[in-house]
Amino acid sequence: MYREYLKSRIGSLIYITGTLIRGFSTQTFAEKQFGLTPDQYVILYLLTENQEIKCQRQLAEIMFKDRANISRIIDIMHQNGLIEKVPDSNGRKIYKLEVTEKGRKIKESVFQTDIDLRAQITKDISEEDLAVTFNTLEKMNMNIRDKVKLQI
């Protein structure tokens, strides 16, 4: 019965799927005792794999998180020695974020689990179906992104 309802409510299905993926990732990270959350891993990944990403605002835009949320995550990562906050010469309240050696090691130790999680989530889904899904979700994202007001 609920499946029929969800077929006509794509937002509900996307929300439930996202919640399940987030829960599965969080559970796996806890079981493996990585000492960081999936969001923290994404930040480490983004900062190490893309040299153009250097500040909290960029991370907030990419992850679609508000300033307070991303600031909290960054502060915890800084306290745990995963990243350094280097004052930017152009702004007194702006910090450039740099991953520490500890952060790099943790990111590398989690990387294979990230690949394994994505493989489990997309199991039995063809490359073509995944491409269509990504394309469709991106279009939906673009249709509403500018209508949501977050302080990023």
C-alpha cells in the first residue's frame, strides 16, 4: 500500500531513500569506528580532492548546508585535529581550510568503505539507469534550488 502512495510522491521517496542512505552510512562508520561522521568524511574528501575548495562557504554551497551547520561541523573537525583553519589575508573572519596529515590518513582509511557503501546502495542498478537517475535528480535540483532560502 505505501509503495503505491510513494510512486506518486517523488519527494517522499527521495526523502526516505536519503534518510536510509544517511542512516546506513552513519551506522557503517560507527561500526567501523572511524571517529568521524559521513558529513565530515565528505568534507575531507572535497578538501583533499579539489584544490579550488578552500572555505566554509564553498562547502556549504556544495553540501547545501546552512552556515551554522557547516560551522559546527568544521569546528568539531578542527578540535579533532582533522583540519586547520588558516586566517585568510583578505578577510578577518574568513578562514582557509586545510586538511591535516591526521585528516588525510583518516580520509584514506575510509575511502574503500565509501566505495563499498556506494556499491551496496547501487547494487543491481545498471549504469544506464544510474545515469538517468542522476540526470533526473540534477534537473529536479536545478528546478527548485534557487527557491530554497538557506544562509549559505
